[in-house]
Amino acid sequence: MSNPIDQFLKWWERACVDSPLRQRSAVCVSTIDRDGFPAARFVDLKSVSNEGIVFCTYLDSAKGKEINHCNKVALTAWWDHVGYQVRVTGRAYPLSEEVADRYWKTRTRDAQITTHVCEQSQPLKDPQDLYAKVEEYTQLDTSEPSVKPTNWGGYAIEAHRIEFLTFKEDRLHLRELFTLNSGVWSKSYLQP
């Protein structure tokens, strides 16, 4: 394939078929914190297209603040059951309110309530406090779906490098590297 976005999408679709994973779309997003250290966590991959590789989050979370400070990010997917790894580097840009609202409406009611109740990445004295807040919010807000909070949205990663690794038992992994230069993808190979 000459377009790595098409290959990423094909691999992701294949990885989701009969996947043993409970979180089939989990990928690791790495940001750079204010001290210059990498910070990594798993997020739910929402979509892959030429417009970007999308995930959603609290905009005022640690990752949101880090992206706002420095939008250079990395994304890594490892699908052991099919022997695929994908590594992406690029820049993350906020989704429009309209697009974020569409993703919000795909969330389960429980996920929406949790998002309304939590202040992601903030200290928590007692987990029981959250359970009480969830119960209280559930009784107050009965709308389906709930209105998207202003601090929730997402990011589209505009990739400039994408590497595909096909795992081999003998460790002679196939590594295909795509690099974007002046709007054109070029392909090369890396040794395992």
C-alpha cells in the first residue's frame, strides 16, 4: 500500500475481528509534559482517516494540558493476537465542537455520567466520594444522551511518520516506515 492511513485502517479492522481484547480499540498516546518528560496512557481509538487519527478525552486533563502546551505526540498500537504494531508520530489538533459532539453521543450513558462527575487527573481523597457523586448525578440528569460538557472533546493526530511492524517468531520482523514530506508519503524499510 502506498497510503499508510489505508494500511492502518486495514490492520485495525483486522485486529478487531475476533479479538480476545476487551478494549479492542485501546492505543497508547504519549505526550510531553512541562518538564520535557514523556507521559503515556491508553485511550480509545475513535477513527482513522486522512483527516487524522482520532481519540477523545477531557480537554483539561493532564494529556489535554500537555497537548495544549506541546502538540507533538506519539501513538502506539500493539495487537499481539495478530502480530501487528503501529507507531505514529505527529501533531494533535483539537476536534471541532460539532465532531466532538458526535463522538459524545456514541458514548454509553454510564461513560457520559462518569465524564460529568469526574475531574480527570485531579487528586481523589476517597473513591467512595465518586460513587456518591455518580448516584446524585444519575438522579438529576435523566436526558439521553446527556449534554456534552465543555471540557470534553478530542484530538485528531496529523501523522508525519507511521511505522508498521509485522511480528515474526524468529524476530526477523518486517518494519515498514512511511514518512510524509511535502504532502507525499515515502516508504522505506527498517531492520528489526
